[in-house]
Amino acid sequence: MDEGTDSSFGSLRDKESDEDKYRREVVRIRKSSSFRIGTHLIRSIEQPWRFPLLLFSLPWLIFSIGLERIGRKALPLEETDSIGSGDTRKSIVMFPTNGVGFGHFTRMLALARRVRRLDPDIELIFFTTMPTLHLLKREGIAAYHIPGRNKFHKMNASTWNMLTEEMLANVLIVHRPSIFVFDGAFPYRGMLNAIQGDTKMKKVWLRRGTFRKGATKVPVDSIDHFDFIIHPKDSVDESHDDEIEFKPSIIRSDPIIFLDEMELRPRNDLRDRLGIPHNAIVVYLQLGAGQINDIESDINTCLKILEQFEDAYVVLGESLIGSRIPSIGGRVRIISEYPNSLDFKAFDFTIMAAGYNSYHEAIRFSLPTLCIPNMNTGMDDQLARAEVAEKAGAMIVLREVTEDKVAVAIERLMDSEVRRTMMKRCEKLHQPNGANQLAKWLVNEV
């Protein structure tokens, strides 16, 4: 053994590894439609009394398989599904997916940073579709990366899921985590195949929103793969009366915020770096949609209005996973920073959408905001989220973007007294940081 190595790691060449691979293959075959229909027919031949019932039993089996495919019925549980792997280590594997932004990744990293503060001996491993691994390197967190299926030319879902299953299964075999945490809207089949049957590893799904009767499209058996489901709160109080009851236990927390107040940079730090006068009005603009060179875009409309104020400088937030923003010049600066809230003290106000992370960060750090909710985000109701702050007087919300409406809103925010009032209203909406609550829970579960 090499000096300094940890013999508690698993091996991809040991007997347990081979057994796990064969078990997953057997489970995949036994749950396939062709195997189950074939087995049903063979039993009817072997047991003649079943044969006359085929007229009813076979259509019912096919109908049941159809319900399983669309997620309305759980897949049958096989005895081979519940074979435990070896003893676990003091390790947590986190799997954040990537959507159009950093939401899933940021929540996972917020938890990881706080887990490490509470117990530096816990090994933290990321397995992710996010390409921004350099952010994990900064935090000293090891990571495995698998590109999303859309990064491969015409790769079908079954191939990608098989690739995901094999890669994740190997990660779990080597690191033998005591907890696996997934953050995503929809569990991948390959991921579920990799974690199924491990009776010693606790499986957690961190998911915003609740499962509503008749509203969820997530397959039933996907949900039941997990032991716990974490629901971080949002600005809108959710009723739990019509929640579907599943096997996993429900854990609730306050909204997850990546940074604590003490981590924000001083007010003049960004201004010095970008060559902005200390007495200027600095506006952070990050809408997450639209092109700069599109004269009809919301971003362009805001820039056009802000240009009329000679003491105003605009800082455009450029996404690390999006298209590059072309140089604009004048009193417009561009930053690619993660997280963008690091420099919230430098901004006098912001113009942004109402994504989960952006909204809660603006409220938590009392940043006056002109909110332009994205109305085309599927299940994420940004307008409802923003209306809570609007009602409290903590944000100005525009439901429709026109030059006149943007001009009126910006004119208000250029008034320092209006901004001070909005900051005080934000303080009334402050909540504890759910990242601290959940990190303590994870450490206790390891």
C-alpha cells in the first residue's frame, strides 16, 4: 500500500464490484417489457390453468407496463433490487444537474461548503452535468463530470442513461458514501439504476416545490428510490393539503442562500476593479434572457433608459455557461462572477428576473430591485414569487416591459430615499439560511 493512501476506498476490481454490476444488469433485464411478457406467456404454458386467463391477464399486464412507462405506476420490486453493498465511508456524493442556470449546482455547493465547516473529515464528492468544475476546484472539492445528453450529437436517451449508470455506479463503488444527494427537477433513469438496491447508503432528493395530486409528472417509482426528500421553502407559503404521500420522509428548510453576509466584498472593491467612481450610482443588470444586440429585448430597453442618467453605471452579469456578451463601452461594464451576490454591496440597485436563487439573495442582502419576472419558465412561477416582495414594498415588479414603464421604475430607484425604504422592507422578509439547517442535518446523518 502506498504511504498516505486510504484502504477504506472501494475497488472496481473486487468481487463486490462485479456482483453489483451483474445485479444491475439482471434487474434491468427482469424489469424489461419483453422479459415480463415472455415470462407471463411461459408460465401460462407451464401451468395450463392460466392459459384460458391469458385473454384478460395479458392485456392487463401490457396496460400496467404502459402505466409504468408514463410514471403512473411503480415498477415491480424484485428480490435482487435490495442487495446491500459494503460498509459505507464518511462520505457524501452530490449530484446537481444543470438547467438554464446555476440553481441546482449552487444549492448543492452551498450545502457542501457548510458541511465542510461543520466536519472537515467528511469527504465531499460532486458528480455533475455542470461544466463549471473550476468552481469546485476553488473550494477544494473533487468532482466527476458527465456532459448532458444534448452535448452529444444525436445520442439517444437509453445510451446516455447507460453511460450515466456505469459512471455513477463506479463512483459509488469507489467512494462508498453514506449519503447520496440529488438536486434536479427530474431523476435520470441511469442515476436511479445506479443507486437502487443499496440499502446502506441514504438517498436524498433536494427538490423545490412539492408533489401535487394530478400535477406531478415524475414517475412514482423514481420518487420511491429515495429515503428523504428535502423541500426548501420559497417566498410563497405552500399548502401541503394536496401533497401525494410517498415512501420518502419529507425534510423542510428555509430558503437556501449560498453566501453569508460576512462573505460579501466591500462596497468599493468592484468599483475599483472596474474603474467606476465611488460616488456613482451602480446598477446590476442580469435578466438571464434575450440578446444584447436585439433592440426589442428587455435588456436593451433597460440599457437605453439607464444611459440617460449621467451618474449611473451599469454592470452586466454574464453567465459562465451562457453566450458571451459583446463589449458595449461607455458606462457599461461586464462581469463573469460566481456567485454574483459576492458584489451585492457594490450595487445601489439591481434589475433582474425572479429566479429562486436571485430573488432570495436580493431579499437576504437587502438589495433594492426592479424585478422583471420570466413568464416562460414552465413550473417555476416567478411572478408569484416576486409579488410577495412587491406587496411588502421590497421590490418593484414589471409584468410588461415598455420604455415608459421601465423609465418610471428606474426614475423611482434613482431616488436614494426610495432605495433606503426598500432596504428596510427587505429586512422584514429576511429568513434564516436553510443551507445552515440542512448542512447540520446531513452531518448528523453521515
